[in-house]
Amino acid sequence: MNGKKAYLFGLKELKSRKLVYYALKERPTIDLVMDGMGRYFGNLSAETRSKMIVHSDQGFQFTSLQFRSMLTEYGITQSMSRKGNCLDNAPIESFFGHLKDEIDYKRCSDFGEIKKVVKQYTSYYNEKRPQWSLKRKTPAEAGVELGLVL
């Protein structure tokens, strides 16, 4: 993208390993995390939300009053990584690593193109990419097997 960066936020369901929500922006603002998450959480039942734990690192987006208030409003528990401990975020970092390894994002010429490539990869990851930890099932197949509605 001519030396420009893109910033990706993802929300991953841990049992099925499905990426259930993501946002991509040209700048790492609070909107990267907030835009659309309210709609996502609002589409889930109160019972489902009450069982959710959103785990994050200590980035400014996740420590902001706006983000924390939204989680409280939806009855969602927040868990935050210890400083400097990347293992706490291993599930989403694993997704980011696969994305970087499996798509040629450096060939994208503009932000619109990277959005398209990330959307295609996310669909592939959830629907077609088997995972060893899921006994060679895709996240979508595992979600059905587990009776998850996300």
C-alpha cells in the first residue's frame, strides 16, 4: 500500500476458533474497536452476552472508558493481558499470523484492495480452512458441532 499501514481488530470465539467480528481501518483509533461492535453484541441474546469474556491487550482502545462502558452496557466481562505477555492473546495473534503468512497483503495497492483481501481470507479461514486443534474441522463446522450461534 505504498508504505501505508492498515490496522485490524478481530474478535474470535475460542471454542470454535471462528473470527466472529473484525474491523479494518487506516488508523489505530478507538473507532477501530468500537465501530460495529455494538451492533454485533446487540444481535446476541442477553444470556449469551452474560457468558462472554472479551480478552484484550492493554492498548488504549481497550482501556478507554468508551470501550469499557460498552462492555458493561451489554453485560460482558473484560479480561486484559498482563503487560508484555503475548501468550494471553495467543488465539487472535495466531489468526493474525496465519493471515500474514497466507495472503500477499504487500501487493495491495490501496486500502480498498486490502479490505477485499482480508474479507476473502476471513471467509476462507472460517468456512474452508481446517484446523488441527479442531480435529481438521473448519471453525464453522466446529461451531455447528458445538451448537454455537455466533
